[in-house]
Amino acid sequence: MRLTFPPVAPERIQAPYPATAVMLILVASVCYLSLLSFINARGIGVSPALVGLAEALIFAGCLAVLGKRLPLSTIALGLCVCAWIMFTWIVRQSIDTKSLRDLIIPVLFLSLGRYVADAGFADRSLKWIVGIVLAIALFEVLFTASYATLFNSFTFYQSIAGFSESAASFKGQMLSLNGYRPEGIGRTILPALLGSHRASSVFMEPVALGNFAVIILAWGLSKSRQEMRQAGIFIIGALLLITLCDSRFGMLMSVVLIACRCLPTPMLDRLAPAFPFMILGVLLTLAWFAPSTGDNLHGRVTTSGIALLHFDGAYLMGLGSPLPNFGDMGYAYVLSRLGAPLVIALIFVVFMIPMADQRGLRFRAMIVLYIFANLAISGTSAFALKTAGLMWFLFGVLGTTSPEQENAEQTLPALPQVGPGMQGSLT
């Protein structure tokens, strides 16, 4: 007696998560500013409130997918963080909603990634997103005037940031303020070929495009040696985007991340918790012994360190008032808004999250290095939803398998047993 079972089509196996909805959330988190900029260029004024509403809708999408799947530990941590933030508001007698929003992004997107817990889905989604970003970046470089007419990111940032038209590098500028390298500094990568223009793609500013490139480079480099062929699209895509947006930070991080990939994973994992404090030490050392100014790596790092040297106890605890605009001084921004106790606690939490394998350990180390290196030379770009949402999702995906997936695997229908005297043909 022969028992023959028809093959099960892979596409008919239902994923234990709403793949389409998650993909839409990820694409929306990356592209929402380009849509708003396109609307603004059509004469429909976009305000900061509308940007906030768009972000709130993306957050609502995350909550709708997660439903009741947020772990109690995550909810408890979120409540503790909110309590601390509100305590700082009371002491400072001023409300700073941006700091709360900065913390909502990792909570929601990391939870979303841990719920999905499917590296294959993350790979496929990221390939689509990289394709979109790269296609728009190439369109911008090849047809700059058409791109500027479609999006006019200069007027968009005028609407939401409030800077004046006199801030433009030249009359009639239609790309963002940092869309061109100023005279005297010039482009670093292929200046003769690409000129002073820096691509922004869907992010509406080149800094964010460079940050996105570093994140996808970390994703590619975190793969095992056996998966390096699959990593090619991420590594090559990252290098192309770094070139198009002329990201000096991206160039530096590429070298550092490749060096990290050459280290044994256990060593990298042991070093990673020290990265934030090592970078802080470099900031303070340079600021004290070799201060400098200027729009270069040394100048930005020491400027950030000098601001920290002037902190008193209140600002270090996140209780100082009034809150200055620290601009490109990320460490000063984080410590003054959140306070050293909360920042240290959150670093501890990140390293308490169990990772599924060595790839997860490598990605976590690289992302922590990216975040705090970014804070050393930039302001709040590491917290921007357009890059941070995707980053924390990828981080969560490489965590331990979600309970939903484990349950789904355990409840798959079992194949009939073929007893003695019976031959089975399974196809």
C-alpha cells in the first residue's frame, strides 16, 4: 500500500505575522517624508503638526500589528521610562515631547522585529527598500532638476523647520541646505564626476541617506561567511549610496565596520558594551587637550566634547533648564534630555536582549557603534524615524524567535506515520 501526499506550495504556508502590513510599515517609515515633501511642492503646505501626525499613524500601525503581543517586560520598561521623562519635565518646568518620541521608536520597532523574528523576510523587505532608495538616488543624480521640481526639499524644510530663504547656498536653491558641499570644503568622493551635489533620495537630506547606508552595510556584514554572497546587494548598495550622498561619516564607518567584522565574534561582543564610553572618552580627551573648530571630524568631535565639559550636575542628570539647542552635539543632546542614569540603563537593556546567534551579536555591536559614533559628530539624526525605525526592526528580528513562531511551528500538521509493512512515498 502506498501513501502519496501532494506537495505543499511554500507560498500557501501562512506566515505567523501579517507580512504585507509589516512591509508597508517599514516602507512608510523610510519614505513618509518624501511623500510629504512631494505634497508640499504641489502647493499644499506641510506643517510640523502634519509631520507629527504622519509619524503617529506609523506608530499606530505598529501597535495595530503588535496588538496584545507587547511583552509585559517591555510595557513595564516603557512605563518606567515615561515616568522618568515626565519627572524631568516637572523639574525643568518644560515639556520636551521630542525626547519621548525618540524613545517610542526603538520600543515599537524593536518589538515589531522581535514579533516577526524572520531574517528571511527582513532580507527580502530590505532588498526592496534598498532598490527603491537607490533608484530614487540615481534619478536625483541623473535628473537633478526634475527631482528638485518634484520634491523641492528646500521649501519643505522651510515649512517644517522655519529657516529663512537667505540660508540658501545660492538663489533659487530647491534642494535641502546640505544638499550641496559649500565652497572651500567640496565633495570628498568623486568630485570631478559628481560635483558638489549630494544625493538625498527618499530621505530629503543626504545625512540621513548616509546613515541608512551604514545600517544596511552593518546588516550585510553581520552575515556569516557562508552567507556573504547574499550580503553583496547590501554591501555594494551601501557603498554606492555613500558615494552618491558623499557621506564622510559613511566612509569612516565603512572602514570601522569592516574592521569589526574581522574580529572574532566573542571578542566583538565583549567589547561592544564599552563602545559608548570609549567614544565619550575620546570626545572629552580631545576637547580638553586638543580643542578645534571647523566642519571636519576633529572640529565636530571636540565641539561636542567642549559642550559636555561645561555640563553641571543638573544637566548631566537631565534636569537642567533651560534646554539649549545643541545642534550637532549628540552626546550633549542625549544627556541633557534623558539624563545619564537613563542613558546608562538603556545601554544595559540593549545588551540584556538575547540574540539568536552570532549574526545577531555582530549586528548589535555594529549598531551600537554606529549610534554612538553618530552622536559624537551629529545631533539627533540617529533618532530620525526614517532610518531609526528600520534599524530597530532589524535589530529585533535577530533576537530570539518569537513565541508566535514557536507556537506556529509546534502546531504544523504532522505527516502520517508509515507503519511496518507499509511503504510511504512523500513528495
